[in-house]
Amino acid sequence: MGDGAAINHALPTRHVAAANHAVRMELPLADRADFEDARRGFVAALSPAVVRGTAGRVVWDMGSYAFLDEECPEPVNPSLWRQAQLNAIHGLFEVVPGIYQVRGMDLSNMTIVEGREGVLVIDPLICAETAAAALALYRAHRGERGVTGLLYTHSHVDHFGGALGVIEAEDAAAGGRAPGAPQADGGTGPAEGVATGRRSGDPGEDAGRVPVLAPEGFMEHAISENVYAGTAMARRAAYMFGTGLERGPHGQVGAGLGMTVSNGTVGIVPPTIEIARTGQEETIDGIRMVFQMTPGSEAPAEMNFLFPDHRALCIAENATHNLHNIITPRGALVRDARIWSRYLGEAIDLFGEHTDALFAGHQWPRWGRERIVGYLAQQRDLYGYLHDQTLRLLNKGYVGGEIAEMLELPAGLAREWHCREYYGTVSHNVKGIYQRYMGWFDGNPAHLWPHPPEQAAARYVRAIGGAEAVLEEGRRAFEEGDYRWVAELMSHAVFADPSDRAARDLEAQALEQLAYGAENPIWRNFFLSGARELREDVRERGATPPPAMIGQLTSEQLFDVLAIRVDGPRAGGLRLCFNWVFTDLGERHLLTLSNGVLIHTADREDPDADATVLVERSALNELFAGTTPMPELLQAGRLRVEGDGAKLGELLGLLDAPDPAFAIVTP
Ligand SMILES: [Zn+2]
């Protein structure tokens, strides 16, 4: 953050200070059991805990969180401070003999299980740089063991993005047991530096290769979840993780699940062994595992698994030391709290008797059968309660915004640290559950067709008596400590006139107070990111999709991405038709434009098409990733057009670029 940020940080007002004080009095802060768990089995830490990428760029820096050693400062909710301190405990830890974790070297954990010949790596963090550093930390203390297996617990990037930091793409075994995996059906082309398009089932090819395990549907979801709405999600993720904020008592103090996200090189190695069935067993390098499928819980493709010989259970991200997100504020499809709860119950039934240690893809483990089963039962009840009670209340006619204020967790859950709102909140999760069943509309016809934000804002400001009157009411409410109302009111003033500095500043002040009082770190990051953009007139860009991920899009997904970019109003009257030939894959696709919609059909061609495009799929990946421009591809002969080349130019001219830095707090 620039120097401008250092100027006059506000302190909490008396309202927020009193609320934070009440939290301090109310919570059993003397209970240090989590700290004991978080430090148990400590082997060593990287010092300094800084990971650099190409050209020395810092991709991870735990030193920036050294301020957490202090007592909780005034501008932070004490409950959040405690969680941040726990997540800041980093290094290599022994979970049980033979199972190690590297924690605090990315948002997520890397788990390393020692086998006969080498190690099974579970969840290789977000980027190759942190993953390689984590594995190196392990090896420095446990010896130079090779990677004999890789496993992804689920399809979120913080659990696979660093795969290329622990194995080479060529080392992934072509296991021939992954019928749904893209490399087996030829649906996905090779990407630069990522897995090859090797077909499965070639005997003799596997010698010395590394099996890569993942739950059924992994590739599809890993790639698709962030593709179609990727730009918008990334922009909002920058708010959620506070990537533009300074770290410190007035800024970012973590992300609940961990400290923050690393920003190195993201890649993927497609799985070679698909886990599809609860009860399925696999043995990798002598390490036995029994799986439980949990699709549609925390992620669309996810699984828990037991190491029966270690009496250790990996619960993936289905139970963490926080209330998780049913709907994530960065934006995503809403998750199913009901089935999430059911899976946790099933995990207890399947594995409870056989588990003495529990670990997950985030945060610290838990030991002792009773403590583990009790914890899983409370997590089961947490999601079940939110689901059932939201449904009970919506069937009485309450809407999401009302239920969010009414619903409180029962005492047996509310007093547990791991049920607290360090990632999800009851408030936004309830709205997510409402949305899953009922949609955005609350049934009130007055809300069926309201004016959009700017138009509504102008009308509110006029109705209240002009910008000065709005400001006056805002200042009055600020004095009273009603920051939620100040934020809403001043947002109308800003949307009516974004050049109104007084309105922007008052909104920023209100957001800042909301942040200082927030137990939830991602709410805090949202509030502070909004305040910063209002004050400094900057916009934090979202991350662009890494080239390696574009390379893994199926052809259908690639054409979908193209279709999503077509500027409908300009394309509306045109009719275009192209045959596409992916020369390196031998694939043919028909692409037609009609009524502003780009329709894609595989294995089809039209002799009357305007043109035929002959292109290497890998060249197209580079074009999409923005690494190689069109003229260069044409010149190199990697893209050729037969027929009316001008028509292809016409189509490309209709593509509209997404905006990775779109406005959020201003119109
Ligand atoms: Zn995760």
C-alpha cells in the first residue's frame, strides 16, 4: 500500500471499543487448548519465513505478520486477533509418526505422509514457489525423500495450484484408471509446462511415475469454477483477502482459514487415479487409505479419507476451526449446508472408531478420539442447524435479511471456538441458504423491479433533501454508532455523485469502524478494501487466470469463454459460421454466431462455413492467456485461415474484454 495509507488511521469509536471490550470479557480467552494443538509436534520453521518467486519477487512473507505477537490492539476484534495468532503459528509439524504438515506457508496446509520409498504429498498449496519451499522445509528435517504420490483433497486452487512445485508434469503416472479424467478422453489439450496429453493404459509407461489421486469430477470443477465468472470473482477475492491492504492492526490481520493467499505461479497436474466411491481403498507407496466421497459439500469435488495404519483422518476442508462459507462473499455457486452436515455425520460413523488424530487442509489438527468425534459432531450440527432453521423460518415467511438477524446458534455451538465466524458468518450463510432455495427475490413486489443502484441513489438523495442533508443524517448516525446505516446511506450519496469527497470519506469512516468491530476477517477485509478505494480512488485488480489453467480448459469450455465475451448488441444482427480444426489434437468444431450467441458443436463441420480456422490448441491457449498475440501466431503459421479471413477478424472484433478492476464502491 502506498504512503498515503499511513495518514491518520482512525481509532475505534467508543461504540466499537465498547463492543470489542465486551467480546474480550465474554470469550474464554484463557482457554489455550487450540494454541497447544497448533504448536504440538513442532519440528522447525523457515526463518525468515519468506518465499520468493522469479526475479526475487516475494510471494509469501510471514514476517509481515510479526505484529501479531503483541496484545490485541484496539482496532481489532479480540476474537479475530486470537484466530490470527493461531494461524500465524507456522512451520513443519508432526501430526502422528509418519504424517507431517507444513502450516502457515500459504493459505492452506501441505500434508506429507511417509511411505516405503518416498512421500505422499497431500494438497500442494496455491503456487509452485510455496509448495517447493514447504517440501524443502520437510526434507531439510526428514531427509531427501522423493515424491511417490500426490493427492488433491478437493477442487479449490489452494489445494492443487502448487502441484508443479512438488512433481514435474512428466512424472505424473498415466494410471489408466481415471475414466473421467480429461487426459483419458482427449477432451483437454496439453498446456505449456503442464501435463501432457498422454493417453492412459500404455503398459510399461508407468515405471517410476507418480500417481496423482483426486475425487471424481476434480478436473472439471477445478477448471470450471473460476472460469466463467472468473474475472468478477477475482476482483472480489482481492477485497475478501485484502490483497491491497497493509498488514497490521489497522489493516489485514488474516483470512480466518489462514493468513492470506500466496501470489506465485499457479499450475495443475491432472489426476491419474480417480476416487469415486465411499469405502474405496487405495495403497500408495505402502500407505493405506480408505475414502469417503463428499461431493457438493465445501467443494463440488471433495473427499475425506482415513489412514487406518496411522489412525489418522484427513477431513479435507469439510471441518475447519471456523464456521465455513455456505456462500463465499467473493462470489460462487451456493453450497449445500444440508448435505455438508450429512457427510460429517457419515464421517463419524465410518471413521470415528478408527481415528486418534484429525487433520485438514487448513489450520491445526486435533487429537484424541473423543475430542475428534465431539468436534465433528458439533461441526455437523453447525451446518445442519443453519440449514434447518433457515428453512423453518423462510417457511414462516421471513426473508434472508430477517433470518440473518434472528438466527443465533444454540449455546452448545456458540461457545465453541471452531463454530465462530472466522470465515463464514451466520448472517451471510443464512442469506446463502435462502438464496439456494428461494433465489434473489424475497417475494415482495416492491422489490421485484426496483431502480438500479445509481438511479435509486439519485432518488434517495433527492427525497432526503439533497447531498448536504444526506451527509448530515450520516454524521448523526455515525455519532450514534449506527455504522451499517451510515454505510448504506452514504453509498447512496456516492452513487448519486462519486465526486462528493465528504460523502466518500464518511462512508469510508463507517466501513472502517465496521472493520474494527468485525470478528470475521473477510468482512473486515471487505470493509477496509472499500474504505481504501473510496479514499484513495484506486482499484485493486483481481488476478488473471494463469496460463496453465487456460491450457486445461476443455475445448467446450474454451469456446464457452469465447461466447461469454461476445458483445451481444454489436453481434446481434450478424451471422457467421466457422469450422475450427485443432491441428495438434485432430479435433473439429463448428462455431456459429446468430442473434449475438456463439454456438459450439463438437465433431461437426459445415462445407458452407465462412472460413476454416486451422490452429494448434496450444496456440489458442497462448492467445487466450495473452502471452502470444494473434499476428505472431499467424506469422508463425500456427494459426491459418482458409476461406474468408476477414470474417474471422469480424468475430474477433466483437469480443469484449472483461474488466479486472471494475468499480465496486463507486458507480
Ligand atoms: Zn482451502
